[in-house]
Amino acid sequence: MDLELTGKKAVVTGASRGIGLAIAEALTAEGVQVVGGARTITPELEKASIAAVSADLGTPEGVARLIDGALAELGGIDILVNNVGGGDADLLGLGGFLDVTDDQWRNLFDLNLFSAVWATRAALPSLLERRGSIVNISSIFARTPTPGPIGYSEAKAALSALGKRLSDEFGPRGVRVNTVSPGVVGSPLWRGPESFGTNVAAAQGLSHDELLANLGDIFNVASGRISEPEEVAALITFLVSDRSANIVGADLVIDGGTIKTV
């Protein structure tokens, strides 16, 4: 299927690894000119984009640097993928509500919610002019909060609500806003050394390898396995194309059947 994306111009946040890198690679393969933003620029991101901007996307200044740089490089923005999220492993504490500091709440909301607010606000004039598309990467844990980290599910729930608000306001003006909510994905967040995955394994008395081998069972995934970044990226690539022109305000789940409710 030709998605007719050749020549489109996109910004992807959190694009140096995992889902973000897979999105940048998938869009580039479809002929999209991609500017990727991340705190650390990897060789893989440099290969998958026409420009990579180093910025702390948990701050308004960092987001402004990315969007301003993308507008200068591209001349306009057709696609914005607000992917950056999660958080540093040392900030993703697994304690209960009374164990968590205000700093963790602020960090997770800045990175998982406000980064999208800031990027969308900055990119919208161009997106409105070009009748573009926004995809926010939320999580199934916005719907089914996990025991930890405190603040993550709450921030993602707010991000999902933001997508509905934006789609209602800007859909009539030609900008499609949708949300994609993955379940557990085989990204560096789970598979990387000294990652959130290693923290979870230690808390459960497992080796990291044992945890990874059993994630499908731990999360009761109907397919028996977690999703891969490339699978999430394929969904997003379709979603930003005109082949999905009347998908507006949706929250599409890709979780292998983890969520059991209707």
C-alpha cells in the first residue's frame, strides 16, 4: 500500500531509541523528511533523519529548540509525533504513593504530558497551515494503572485526554489528532541495561533475563508476547497518512490483548 507520504515533513520527539527511533525509521522509509529530537543523539537517529536536535524535551526551552530547529530545517511541519516519555531509570521509583516526592511527579508530568503541550503549541501554526497530523504516544497504563512508577499512569491519562481535546478543537480546522496507546514494548526502557526493566526485575527477585522472558505472562498478554517498536511505528505511519483521513480523536491500542475490558 502506497501511503503517499513522500515529501511530507515530520518532527518526532524522543527519537534516539526504542519506539521513537522506529517511528523515525519507518517515516523515512516512506519518503518523509524527519527531524528527530532527543537529549542524546545516536548514530541510528542521525541515519534515520535529515536533522537531529539535541534537547532536553522535559523543559519548555528544549522543546522550543527542537521545534524552532525543525521549522528552520524543513520550512514547515506536516506531522508531529509526541513520543518522548517514560523517564530516567533512577527517577522511576517503584514505591507507593507516600514514598514518592514532588520531584518525581513533576519530572513525569513534564516529560509525558507537558512536552506534548509545548511541542503542539509551537508546531500548530504550521500544522494548521498545512492541514497536518498529530499523534500522541500514550500507554495502556493510562487506563489500567500499574503499581508503579507513581505519576506515570496519571501523566499518560492526562495525555490521552489532551488528544481528545485537541482533536475536537482542531479537527474541524483540518488537523487530525490521534493517540496510540501501546502496552509493554520491547524498547530500551525494558530491555536496556540499568533500565526500568532492571529495576522491576530486582524488585521481583528475578534476573533481568528472567523478567524479559516472562513479560508476556506477567502482563497476561493474550498473544503471549510483548509488542516490538517496529510494530508500533507501523501503526503510527499508517495513522499519519491520508489513508486514515477520517480517523480523528481515536485512541488506538496495540498491546497484544493485555487489556481485557470492552
